Amino acid sequence: MTLSTAVPGMLGEDEFGLLRDDFLSNPSYRLAQNAVTRVSIDDVAIDREILNAADHTASKRLDDWSVTDQARSGRCWLFAGLNLLRAGVSKKLRVKDFEFSQNYMMFWDKLERANYFLEAMIATADRDIDDRGVAHLLDSVADDGGQWDMFVAIVRKHGLVPKPFMPETESSGNTGRMNSVLRALLRQGALQLREIAGRDQDEARSAKADVLKVVHRVLSIHLGSPPEHFLWQWTDKDNGFHRGGKLSPAQFAAEYLELPLEDYVCLVNDPRPSNPIGRTFTVEFLGNIVEAPPVLYLNVGIEVMKELAAGLLADDQPVWFGCDVTKMMSSEYGLWDANLFDLPALYDTSFQTSKAHRLLTHESRMTHAMLFTGVDILDGKPRRWRVENSWGAKKGKDGFYTMNDSWFDEYLFEVAVPRDRLTPGLRQALDAEPIVLPPWDPMGALARG
């Protein structure tokens, strides 16, 4: 049987032969094939000069604690946020390895986000179900990810709990099966609410309450029940015993949390031409609590982000950030560098897209949140950053990583900083009406996962 050659653009035997001859005629390609078919591409392509120059020391280092482990879940944003808070609380309590309950935070985020999703289904009931925004909401329902403002919203409404009062469960560290159940229930509820909302929104909200009752039941079965009160007592690092009394989660947060979360703002570096520097953005339907303020970003230059992050670290304050984590990363060596893997040499081709182009073509997006706990300053400029990850102590260097400054430029997108650290001009820019990005924009991607 002979394929027709009359179809424009088709590949035929002539094209296959040219491709084969091009590959086989080059000994470098054959050598690369021999290597990569036997061992990991990362082992073949890693730049030994960059690796040999990797020094995990830093001129400013804050961490003297053990890392946390989000296990098989997408809770990085919660872990990074709680890791930021625990630094101050540990100092106040005079303990070394204090942890908040990440499970507690996830329980309330899941329940609040279910409500947020169902309200969005009511609000968009007049749109076709194949509308791109509606389809995105249905596709991303019950995801684990989130954003800084979403973290603040949970703390503000539900408070905080030490880890022993709502410890991890099988499902908190392995969310896939629980999430699949939640997705099925919420998508089923979405169809019901869309139909009802078309004739009566009050009736739709009554039906929503029934869906949320089941969601709460599922979460309670998988994650346990959040404590309303707990008897708080602890032993400090000098073996001194302290009793804090019976507290609610809100009371615990008010008593022991010293970081002014309400004063923090989220800066992003988005170099796409459509998103001007100095403007605020929000993403449609990005959030978890219906009554909370919208997720807000202020777009700034990358050097502004570096200056502010380094300044906070100099003042003994860790920094929450969001990035595209897997690009040019070695977990084995605990290292990020923009040129860590010499892919151009391996494949004999160029990789020349800019940060803006990678965002436009969906090659890059925010995928992970972590914490800066140190920086190495040389001649007044940061040359590498120390990072606390939440993947446990077996990855990186006891769970900590080194980020060379070149990687910050290319793959870091977001930092949370106190408002009073901004210049007067940037503070004024926060008050402008934000540009509304569509739900599927990469600036909202951290909420997936």
C-alpha cells in the first residue's frame, strides 16, 4: 500500500529518509543517543562547571530548623506560608521545630473553595457550559494549590492550630483519591446549581447548602474534624514548661502570631507586553473565600523584587515566593541555575525564548511556592539564594536548596512583602483598578495542583 503524496504538509518516505540520514551522519548525535538511552538526561546534560561552583553557604542565613514535607499533595503555598509564620512563633515560644497544622488549613481551604466554586457556578449559569471560563472552573475544581492572598484569607477567617491538635492523615499527605471524590460531587452539584440558578438564585443557594453538607462530611472523614478549642501548653528548648490555656484557633493566632499578614502585598514579575510594569492585576475566579478581598498582584521589575527580598532577609525575615520550580533544577544536588543543563549542546539546537515568550506560549508558569531563608551578597549584589522547600529532608541538601541568581531572573514570578517596604509610587499603584486576567492565565496557575 502506497500513501498518497498529494496531501500538503504530509510526511512521506523521502522526508523520513532525510531525517534518518541527518541523525546517523553526525557522530555527536549518535554519542548522545548512546548516553541518554542508558542514563538520565540530567546526568548527561548537567553543566559540571556550574555544579562544581555550587556552594551552599550564604552570607545571611536564617534557618536553624528542620524542613517540612507536603508529601503527595499540592499544598506548597500553605506550607510556605506556615513556614514563614513559624519562624516568628518559634522565636516567641523559644522552641526549635514548632509546626502549625497544615491539615487544619487545608480542611478549611477545601471547604471554603468548594463554596467559592459553587458560587462561581451560580454566577456563570447564564454562560454556556463550554464557555472557556466555565470549562476552566470545572477542570480545576478541588485542586490543592493556592496563592498568597488565599493563604492570608484562611488565617484571617479560621485562625491557626499547632500541628498536634490536627495532625496529618493519610489523605492530607496523599490527596489524589479524596480530590477525585470531591471533584465528582462538586461537578455533579455544579450541573444542578446551574439549572436552578437560571430560574431562582435563592433556590440555587439552598441547594448549594446541601452540596456543602456532603463536602464537609467527605473532608471530615478524610482529614478529621478541626478543633474548636484546644488546651495549649508547651516545653521550651531550655526544658521550661508553659501553659497557654484553652484557646480557639482565632485566639491562638491573635496571641502568638506577630507577623502583620494584613500588611503584606504580592509582587509579580510578568514581562508580557500586555501587562505593564507598575500596574495591578487580578485573575477572574481566583480565590477561596467568597467574602475575602480578591487576589491582587502588583507587577514590578525583577530587580525590585530582588532588592526587597534581600532587604527582608537582612532584617531576619524569611520571604514567601512563587516560581516555576522544575525548570533547570537538580533535586539531587539541591540546585537551581538558569543554565544548569546544557541542552543546546546535547541537542545541537538553540533554546532562546525569553521569560515573556515562555509565559505567552505556556512553556512557563507558577507551579510552586517556597521560602527564602538566606541570601549570599557579594559586592552589594545577591549572587545566590537559600531556599526552604517543603519536599522533606531527603531531597536537596537536607531539604534546603541553593538558587543561583540567574535562575531568579528567569523562573521566579512572585514574592510577598510588607506594604511599607514599597516606594511611595508603588504603594500608590496598589490603589489603581486592577487589570482582570482570564481564569486560565499563568498568573493564576499556582492555585492549580
